[in-house]
Amino acid sequence: MIKISNLRKQFSGNQVLSDVSFSIDTGSIFALIGPNGAGKTTTIRCILRAIKPDEGIIELFGEPFRWEMKKRIAVVNEDRAVFRNFTARDYAQIWSCLYPSWNDRIFSNFISKYNLNLLQKVESYSIGMKTLFFVGLCVSSQADILILDEPTEHLDPTIRLEIMSILKKYADLGKTILISSHEIYEIEEYATHFGIMKEGRIVYTDSIDTAKEIHRVVEKGESVGDGKIIGVVGSSLLIKTSKDVGRFPKLNDIVIGYLTGRTESTNLFS
């Protein structure tokens, strides 16, 4: 559904993206994880053609990007920018015109469940309400691809869990979701795949289940056998191995290990 190959982008001589490559299958929830400045938002902006990459190939639905595809893609942007003086009802009318599969019943139920006032100007919403509102617009659009930048940011814990459940059910319909997030513990609950970004590159990508199977966390000083040391996780080490040693990692162990370690993908010649 989404395939990114060797994406590169510079800003004012600074290399922000360097050979970024990953793919997302239909029905997957793919989390792009990394620290601030790693290149996550720039990658998303390139996918959406909000900015033009310097090099690389972006394929959506099995073919190069075309502007007509945007009616099949719904987005929650990082900055939650809104139009001045537009009410929630104004937004619903616009989105219903933009998306052929718009579902007004889903939107009405969402607005009712979270007590969002259709006549209120969206610019007056709190940042959490804006996040919630835009997620509601996205799932109501019934777009084939959702691209969501921090989709649970500033939401109450209970609502966060509900949004995660909504997104899982959305993907189960055969939709594809790309998420950029810092919330590693949450991601483990609802994402199916992930990619770790570091210094403008993807240093590791896999399904969450497979990643947990092929890595272990061992105490420093403990034998790692033929396992490959990936990085440091607190007082322990993350290793890649087929042996049953140490303990199975959580997603945050894997992310921290790859962010702290020198991996093959950080090799200048890889």
C-alpha cells in the first residue's frame, strides 16, 4: 500500500533524510518511532507531497504518487493547524465533499460520543479536542490510508484507549495506517509494524511480533553466545539472537536498544 525507497531530503545544506526506505502492507498499523529531529515529520510531508524529496521513490497503492490519490488519504497534521472562523460543521461539510466514501453516521456518532459542539469554531478547541476532532474526521472519511502525527497527544487516558481501539478496528477493515509517535508504550498496544528513525535514517523495521521473537534482553556480563549486541537498555543489553537466553523484550526495549547502539544501518557504507 505504501512503499518508500531511498528517500533523501536536505534543508539549507542539512541532510534531514538519508536513504529512508520502508513499506507498509494493507491492513497494517505502522508506527514511525524516533526522537525529535529524527526525520519522522519530514518523511510524512514528503509522502504527502507537502514538500518535494530531493531523491527517492514514493509509491502509494502500487504506483507513483498522483494528486488524485489524496481523496484516498486522510491526515492528522503535526501542528493541528485550522482555518480561522471555521466551525466543526464547516469542516464536516468540506470533508464530505472531498472524500467519496465519507460516512456521516460515523461522524455523527463520534461527535456525539465525545460531546464536540458542531457550531463551535475549531480554532477555539483545546489542543486535545483538536486532536480528537481530526481523528474523528479521518475515520469518518473512510479513506484507504490514514497518516496520523501523534494521534493520542493531549488526550485523557481513557480516551487514548478508545482511540487506539477505533484505529485497530479501522485497520481491520483493510485500511492502512501510518502513525508518527513518541508514545512507545501505547504503540505496542495497537500497532502491528514499526520503523525506528535515527539521524534521518531507518535503523530497524519489522513487525512487532517478529522483532520480539528475534531479540532478547540480557544482563551485562551474561553470556550472549552468538547473539549480536544491538545496544544498551538501562543496565542490560539488547541482542539479536535465535537462542533462548535472557528475557523477551518489550517494544520500548527494542527502540531504546537501536537508538543507543551502532547498527548496520548507521554504517556510512550500508
